[in-house]
Amino acid sequence: MARFQSDVLAHDPDWVVLEFGGNNEDLSNPARIVSLEEFGALLIEYKKNLPAKTKTVIVTFPPVLDDFHAYGKMLAFEAHYQKAGGIDKSVEPYREMTRAFAKENGLPIYDFHQELVALGMANGRMTYTLDDGIHLTEEGNAILADGVFQILKDILLPSEEIGEGKP
């Protein structure tokens, strides 16, 4: 949100794809940690400052692979993550708040987390996530792009137009 005005609103967007970043729970840099309460306040601030013409697609944060993530191997962070049930579970309240925000505001949501969990079970989770346990592979990025594209296509190009031979 510190860059919202300069990096988003300054471009007068018609659409914003909103996904929060994993660096918001950087235990090695406590100043960067965004509490769940602050996260909720930032979502409200986002909505309040968004121009009426600008539409939003919400994307949930992808899975974190605890056994590969660097913090999963750090004893200093072990107690923190054990309380939540793991690194990925510590992110889940933020995903839930994101889902609730989308529902409360009638915003389209792409549950990227849910999709990657299912695809990872079917095809192997390392197909979509790099061996750092967090960043996406080329295939993971393609799934994300396609998921957002499908939502936008469904909104911007109603099915009756598709049947009329429009692209």
C-alpha cells in the first residue's frame, strides 16, 4: 500500500489483480511483518482508495512448501511456525481474510492456493513450486496467468458473445 498511489493509481487502471506477498511474514525482518489486523485494515484502505471505475480480481496466496522453505529449516523460527501448524498454515488466516474480503465486496476471486494444492496432488507439487518452497515454476506461473485470464474472459466476454463468433 506504500506504493499504491505511485505504482497503481497513477496508471489509471481499469483492472487490478490483488494478491498479497509472502514477505509480509518475514520473521528475519520484523519491521516487514503485517499482522492479520493490519492486513484487514489495508484491505479496507485499498477498497476506500480505489476509483469506482477500477475493478479488482482477488488472487489467494499460493501454497508454501514447509519442508523446502528456508524458514522451515531455521530453529529460531520453529516455535513460531509450530504454533500455526507450519509455514503454510501460518499464511492461511490471510488467505481466509482475502476470500472473505472478496465475498463481502462481490469481487471475483481466483483461489490459486486451492488450485495449486489440487494440481500438486495430481502432478507433484514441485511441478508448480521451485525448490525454495515458495516461488513458482514456469508451469506455476502459467497456471496463475491462465486462472486470472479465465476470470477476466468470463467477465469481459460473456458466453453469448463467444457463440456469436467473437474472439
